Amino acid sequence: MGTPKPRILPWLISQLKKNNIEGVAWLDANETRFRIPWKHHLRQDAKMEDFRIFQAWAEVSGAYNPEKDKPDPPTWKRNFRAALNRKDVLRVAEDHSKDPVDPHKVYEFVTPGIRDFPEVDTSPDPNDRGSTPDAHEDILEELMNDMALDLVPSQAPSGLAVAPEQPPEFMVNPGPNICNLSANPVPLENPLRQLLIPEDEWEFDITAFYRGRQVFQQTAFCPGGLQLVGSELAKRTLPGQLLVLPDPEVALRDKLAVDYVRRVLSSLGGGLALQRVGQQLWAQRLGHCATFWVTGEEQLPNGTHSEVPKDSWGVVLDLGPFVADLINFINGSKQSPRYTLWFCIGQPWPQEEPWTKRLVMVKVVPTCLRVLLDMAQAGGASSLETVDLHISNSLPLSLTSDQFKACLQDLMDVDFQVEGY
């Protein structure tokens, strides 16, 4: 028998108590909130010391042997995050990973009794994928970082790629270790498939508004989907993450508005449920509260609305049409593809008045689709010259506009429909 794998939370608590890794520390006397350094490995000031906590977990979990394996900070961080994301007792309270001076994340325990867990995992965990990469979030981060990075020299001691001051030109005659994209428009491994068709579910940005005032925002990795409810007493009727909307009194001063919002939340019942099925997003409402939706822009819930079905699933977003619209956008269409879901809960859809007059509005953004559009817009859509992808476990890859479109077109050949629906 091999050495039992430690459980990440007891192990992480022990690291916090030891206080011997810079930047890894408790933030409160009750030891419910802590911070983790979260510097991106492509930053010019990145050094191996910045990834000590991720490396330490990789070593004790058996994913990395410093005597045999090459340093791989992106994979260490990805696996560390994936392990924490699977813990319902923990959530990301603050995300400062883009801070130019002190990039970090603040985690918070939301369930008591966490220290009662055994320190060593002596039994199989069907939900634990060990060191299997959870590539989604690092792919998103890397796609949005500085472009056309130099390949890492084999003699570099740190194993980190450094962005050059001047981006190199796209190589027309690539070396033997680079995919010849001029001869073959689509790489053998379409990098966009790693972004849009992962084995794991997508990550979502969820924002709630009461009478146009933002009262809730959370970025959530939701294996099995999410269930948006109005009370902590709501029952978990479906697999996935339970998100509770806040009481309106914390944001609204109008007592009448507070009362009306509370009525809406109380009638949510089992809530509004979202679930990814294949390359579609499905929604249903589980309570008595009528809910309407549109696929609109991130800043404006405009578009033709529909009603979310009660106690049965209905498609609210399909990846196939989104990819087709993105290709048209790159070709010069003035209409950018839409990917933001807006839900109006408890009232008819606002048609003659501003949406900010509605009691409860919820916005849901699949972050991977936002990244795709950002990639296209970064180069000016139809004037796009190159798109640079930096996906873990692959070489930095620069795509011309035609190659980027070819990769998108390749996605169109994927069967986005769900059998039996």
C-alpha cells in the first residue's frame, strides 16, 4: 500500500499555524479567514518563492517529486485551487490576484467544525481527481496575459517564462518543436477546445441587483451547476453549489422596497437552478416565483425575453450559435456575440421602464465566453493580426486572425446538441 494522501484542509491549516511560508497567513483571531499569495507565473517579477505553498501541496499529495520532475508552477497552482474548490466549507471571500503589488486571494471558512476532519485521507474519494489538471481557470488567466512570450530556455533554473520587452514577430518558419500553423491552419490540438470543452463545468460570475443596486457578486466554480435561493433554510434539491441572496435591508433604505424584495425571496423556494449539459446551459425554477430571462450585454439586459420553465429544464445558452456569432464578429459584423444571462425574478420583464426599477435582477456570466470575446476585441476584431494563447502543458502559441477563425470553425464541427433533449 502507498502512503495515504493528506487531506488539503487539515494540511493547509497546519501550514497556516507554522507560519513559515511568506504571504500564507491567518487574517483574523478566530482563524476563519486566511490569505494565499496568487502571483501569475508569467509576470516578469515572478520567482519560485512565490509558489512555495502550491509546490508544498504538490509534493505532499504526490503530484510532484523535486528529484525527478521539472518545476511546473501553473499546474501546482491549478491543482491546489481545484482541491480547495471541491470543499463546500470554503469560499473565496476576496480576489486580489490582479493586484500589481501584492497579488493574493482571501479564503474564508463558512462551515464550523472543519478542524475535526482527519488529517490523512485513508479512504477513496470518488470526487477527488488527485493531480488531474483542472485547467479551466489557469487557461483563462493565461489567455489574458501579455502575448508572444519567449519559450523557456532549457537551462533556466526557475522554469518560469519571462515576457520580452518587445514581442517577437510571428514565426513563418517555426522550428521542429512548434506546430507549423502556416501549413495547417488548425493545430493538431485545437487550443480553444481546452478552453470551451473541458471535462469540468464552467466558472460563472454571478451578480445580483435589488432595485438596480448591486448587492451580491461572486465568481464561482460550480461542478454540477448552481442553485440560487433566497434563504439559508432552502433545501438543496439538485447537485451543485447553493448560493444565498442577501437580505435587502443591508442595501435598501426604502422599507416598502425591502418588504417587497423579501416577498420575492421567500417565494423563490428551491430557487433558480442552472446546469451545464454538454455545450448548453439549462435553467429551471423550483419555486412559485415566475422568472424571465434574456441573453444580453454585460452592462444592459436587452433582448427578447423568455420565461424560465417551472420544474423542468429549458435551454438558456447554446455554445454553437455563440461561436458562429463570434466568427461573424471577427469577419466584421458590428454585432458582438452575447453570452450574459439576465434573470428578472418575481416580476414581468421590464419593457417600458428601466431594468433598475425591478426588485430582483440576477446576471450570470460564463467567464470562458467573456475571455473568447475579449481575445477577439483585443486586436480590433476584423483587424485582428495575432492572438496569443498560453495554455498550460503546451508551448506558447501565436495564432493569426485566419488561424484563430479556423480554430473557432473547428469548434463548429463539434456536436453541441445534447442527445435525448
